[in-house]
Amino acid sequence: MNVEQIYTGCLAQGAYYIESNGEVAIIDPLREVKPYLNRAKLDDAKIKYIFETHFHADFVSGHVTLAKETGAPIIFGPNANPTFDAIIATDGQEFKLGNVTIAALHTPGHTMESTTYLLKDENGKDHAIFSGDTLFLGDVGRPDLAQKMGVLTEKDLAGFLFDSLREKIMPLADDVIVYPAHGAGSACGKNMMKETVDTLGNQKQMNYALRADMTKEEFIAEVIDGLLPPPQYFPANVKLNKEGYDDIEKVLSRGTKELSPDAFEAAANETGAVVLDVRHQDDFANGHIPRSIFIGLDGGFAPWVGALIVDVKQPILLVTDAGREEEAVTRLSRVGFDNTLGYLKEGFEAWKKASKEYDVVSSVTAEQFKKELEEDKQPVFDVRKESEFLSEHVLDANNTPLHFINNHLVEFPENKPFFVHCAGGYRSMIASSILKSRGIHNLIDVKGGFKAIQEAGVPVSEFVCPSTL
């Protein structure tokens, strides 16, 4: 038996490859399925099953394409209602894979079809659980995504989750390995650990949601407390995962079309496409197409696209570094953004050579920021999360979290300069691009963000440990 976690940092997502005696099961695959096909080929093995723990909201799974490529059936747990052919497992149903067995444990709560898959070894001993969004390391899945008006509330779902954990998961042995669908950074939970694999015994000790003496009422209150609104693109991804989607090769063919500067400009004007610049933030600051949006590939790219562009059907035109066009289209498709129309051939330099108009972002170092604050108290806007801001911030700064930047537009000064910063410079450049696209140009980005600001000795608030907030 061989179990491999295939972890994608950008999405904080874990897919799983399980092989036994020449047969393979894939759990929660990503949209691009070639890595799984190649891995099975390397093992001279056949993909027999494709298991889905639930209808994912934060990414588009590769189950439909992988089933088409391999002929393997897609398996969901009870209550699932996909529009394509799939096996809807009953609670406790077992599936033989080589010399091992995978059992479906129905664990509703995150969603009503949520299912944990229990892997039993050659001797029938419980070996591992693939817990999807039911159980994370240090946390559990949020219970507010599957609410139904007049039928289910987040408290109802949290109650189901409490029962699922205590009836299906906590009775398992402490040495059972926990393989979750997500790790730290995912919007599917609140306080996940940075580790991506653990034992159930350690989780019983470390995870607040598995406290043995916790009542259902206490569990519901703690799980719901502090939940931020889910990203607006989540329902669109659920729909794609339930109903199917275009093959990734078709999306790549369409999205990697080369466009000259003139053709690129014409396409933007004719289609209303968002011009998405995915280069490094410093390159964007030094020159970019007017009204383009920056979300760099070398940061939390896909989740930020989903949170800020929102509409998965929105046409997109790309500005990338050479050789990263396919990567950008692939990572957009992972969160359901399939309507990429092409990219600027030879990148931003071609735009400049064509003598087309371009814009820049005004920036200062943290040392310059400190000096200017001392000389002239200009407004400061911190675009980090509220919890980061409450923990420590520049004195008298305003908190305008990037997730909700469009709700704060009226707060930014119209006629005088103001500073924008985040933790390290990535999010503040996204915010700067959005503000400039809205006609707000009197901003100054602070290079290096709050880390550099602290090192420069700018006065900040007294530190409060985030865990006490």
C-alpha cells in the first residue's frame, strides 16, 4: 500500500493518491489531471476509483475529466446529487482497492453530503482517514456554506458536524492518520495548523473541536464564532463541481492565445475583459497597462482572484512573464475562471515598445514612510486582515482589509496623498491596482509592508497575541 499527499500551496489543498497491488484511488483531484495519470503510469497501475469528499466550493475538482480519461467511477457520499454519472455510496459502504479497503463514513456538517473515507490496510486495520473539510488539523470545516433558506441554518449544520465527529471519527484509534483536504491559508476554516498530516490521537489533544467534555451547544458557539463571510465565488465552484465543466485542455487552448499589443487592446475594449497582470509586484509598480489589476502568481494567486474578481464568467486577458502563460491559465481554471481570452505576446515590454500609454504605482521605502509621517501626518490605510491589524498596527492607521476593499472606497481621500501597506507588499499592490482602476491615483505604496515598517522604527500599537482576539 502506498499513500501520497499531493499538496498545492496556492490553494492550501491536499489531493491523495492511494495505490495497492496495481490499483489506484484518487481523492479530491485538482482540475489538471495529468499528474495523476502520469503517477499511475509510473506505477504500472490502473486508476480504479475517484473519490470526492464533498462538492468543493474553493476549487474546481478534476473528477469529471479524470473519469473521462480513465473510465473510473466517481464516488460521492450520501445526499450528493451530481448531474453526471456517479456512485452515491451508502454510509459504511466499502470499496476494495488491491489488498486494501476504503469505507465511506457519512459525516455531514460542513455540507450535507460530506463524507470521510476510512482506509483499512491488508489486515483490515484502520490506517487513515481522508477527512475532506469535515476535520482539519487544528480546526473543522465551516458550517455556513450549505445553508438552505427555511430548511438549514449554520447552527443546524454545526450540530450535524458535532454528531459526525463524535459518532464517526472520534471513536477511531489514536494511531489513525488524518489526511485533510486543506491546510493553513484556506478559507474553508479558521485556525488550521501549518502541518498537513497528523494522527487522530494528537488532534484529540490539540484540536478544540475534538475536546471530549465539550457540549453540543459549546461546539456550535465555538465553530460559528469569528467566521468571516465566504468568498463570493464559492457557489459558482460548487455548481461546476456538481454539473461539470469544460475540459482543461480546451480552457488552456483558448487561454494561451498570443495577442499583439493592438489585438490585446482591441480585445479588452470589445469584450470588457479584466486585464490581469500576474508579474511580480515590483514589476507592476514600475509599469503596467492602465486600469489593469495586479494579482501576482507568486502569492496567494487563485484565492485572491476568486475573492476580488468574483464572477467566474468574467473575460480575462493576461499580462505575464515569459513562459508563465500556461501556469496562469491553469491556476485560474482551478477556481473556475475559464474565460481567459489570451495573453499579451512578449509581455509588458511589447506594450511599451508599441508606444502605448502605461501607468506606475508611487512607492516609498519604510524609512521614507517614517520620515514623511513625522513631517506631515498623512493618512495610512492597512489592508491586512482585521485580526492582523488588531494584533499590531501603525498608530492612527485605518484598517481596510483587502477582501472588502470595494466596500471601503469612499473612505480614501480624494485630493491628498495617502499611504497603503500590508504585511509584506503583495496585498497592498493588489489594493493599489484596484484603487487605481477605480480612478483613485493619489496613493503611495509602502515597500516591504508592516515587517519593513517595524524594522524602520515606525511607532506601532502594543502587541496583542492573535489567539486572544
